[in-house]
Amino acid sequence: VKMVKQTPTEVFNSMPVATDPTKLAVMALLNRLNYWSYTAGEKFVYLLVLTNSKMVRMTLSHGLFESSACSLSGLGHLSLLVMGNIDTANYVAERALKMQEMLQSDAGKVKTFLNLNLFVFPQ
């Protein structure tokens, strides 16, 4: 969360799309692991936090992936859940929406909007 808050808006607005096949494969694996840990329940919440954090770090380090906005929205949800900080969750959620606009990909759009509208914005 700290890394996202310290990243200037200009960096978010000018992120390139990631093209490295190895990084794309790692992100796809993390995305699936993130989904599995979410659906597995409370026992795997730590794995959920770890995979989500790694996905956001990869986005900030290597550029945009199809699941970048979704992972950022998940980080907003987790920051609200774990830290209880509404302002941080809203900030991260706004960045996720901007990122989703930049991606122009339908793959993660539903997950991003669902995550934000169910867990972050109602607060």
C-alpha cells in the first residue's frame, strides 16, 4: 500500500503494457493463485495478501498486465479489510479505475468493478 501511495499519478498514467512472456506467465500464475486463495476461505487469507501484493509490485515494476487493475482493486479491498483505512482504500480504488481505463481490456473489468463496488466504494 505504501508503494502505491508513494507512486506519483504521472507514473500510473504513463505505464507501458508489459510484453515479456516470462513476466506475463508469472502474472497469470499469480492471478490464478490469488483467485484460488480467495475462494478457499479464511485459512488462505495470508496467501491472498501475498499474491495480491506481488501482483501490484509487478505492475509497478514492469508495466500493465491484464489483471493489473483487478489486483490494485483487490489491494484497496484488502487495505480496508486489514488496516480499516477508508481513505487509503478509496485512493487505491481510484488508481485501479484509472488503470482499467488505460488497459481497455474486458478481461479484468468485471472483477475490478465488482471488487470496488462491493467492498470499497460502499464504505
